[in-house]
Amino acid sequence: MEKSIIVKHIMKKYKLYNGSKERLLDLISPKSYGEDFYALNDVSFEAEKGDVIGFIGINGSGKSTLSNIIAGIVPETGGDVVVNGETSIIAVSAGLKGDLTGRDNIELKCLMLGFSKEEIKELEPKIIEFSELDKFIDQPVKSYSSGMKSRLGFAISVNIDPDILIIDEALSVGDKAFSEKSLEKMKEFKQKGKTMIFVSHSIGQMKKFCDKILWLEYGRVKAFGQVEEVMPKYEAFLKNYKKMSKKAREEYKEASLKGQQKPLLT
């Protein structure tokens, strides 16, 4: 099968500072200031053309960071990413300019993707109709609710027909009817053999829609495989995690992050 995404040993490092003074000293001083934090550490997986892969993990596990790296929004610190095809990411407010209207955002996004004025004129009514924003389409996006932003982002992304579609929690906001409509559109993409990355806390949606699961835990790959193999393990983990006290969760997190002081790869 043809590979659409190849992720090899991806690392994403951030610096955590105790205030702006430490940040400034790190820029001007030969001495290193701040603490290294690895949002992703030695992450590898491959997606074949037509795969629908769900990213799961508790908050802070690196799901959105990995999605943004694959989409080309955030650069990786180390490792390699190969993406074969045009990608489009759907996340609340992703790529939307708050001061512009919804209509202006449609035109800007399509122009940036290389569409001609004529092509945009043809696409625009379809995007507006799918978004169900009606008269709000000519209002500034900064006045939109999270659900409205998600609708606009989803409508733009599915109508430009990308090779790889990344959905990052975009269906967790807004009404149930629009979410169902969006899932139906995603099924169409699946039938066309498009590759999709689906980030969601909805285990039900994951089981219903995904072929494979990538389980991330505090920046590392906990498991990767078929839904029926990985999801039962994750559900068992969640059941135990939810029973933990706040203190126990913090201790678990600290223990998981201890190994991130240095990258796994040298």
C-alpha cells in the first residue's frame, strides 16, 4: 500500500521559563536558562493511503502538537515527517483571522491554497451552505462562538478536497446535528480513499469511524495498532485513571515525565 504519512522519531522540545527575565537571559547569555520540556519524544508511526487513524490520550499527551506538525503548522525539533499529498487541518479557530468576516476567511484560505478567483467563486456558495452560518457569514469571525468557528473551518476544509484531512476536536463543539452531518461527510472521504487523522475524546466516535489508533501518553507512543487491539487497553487505563485522586494523577504525570528531561534519542 502507498504511504501517505511517515513519521520517524519525531521530537518537539519547548523551553519552560520562570518569568520573562529568564527568557531574556536565555536569548543573550551563553549559559542555558529554562527547563527543557519534550511535548513529543521519539514518536513514530505510518499511515497508508485510505487509513483513518485516531489520536487518543489524556490532556497534555501531545495529540494536537503532533497533528500540527503533520499539517505543517508547527516545526518539529528533531526527526522526520514525510507527507504525500495536500493536508488540511480542522480545529477551532485554526487558520481563521478574527478581524475578517467568514466570507473573507473563505477567500483568503482558498487563495493561500492556490485556488483561482473563478474557482473560489464556484466553491464559496457550497462552503457557506455546508457551514449553515447564513447571515453570520458576513460578520467578523471574532464574534463567532466556538461552534460557529468549527463549522466554518470544517466547511472550508472538506470542500477544498484535500488528500489528508486532520480533524482536531472540531466535532466536540456545536450541535449534534452538525456533528452527524460532518461525520457523514467524513465517511464520503473515507470511501474516496482519503487519509484522515481524527483527534477526539469521544471513544464512541473513534470506534465507529477509525481503523487504527495511536495512543500517546505525555509525548510518547503508548500503543499503535488496530482499533480492536488498542482501544480496550485505553478504556481499561481510563477507568483506572478516573478513579485516581488529584494527587495520584499528579504523581503519575510526574513519573511519566521524568524520562523527558533528556530525549530518548541521542
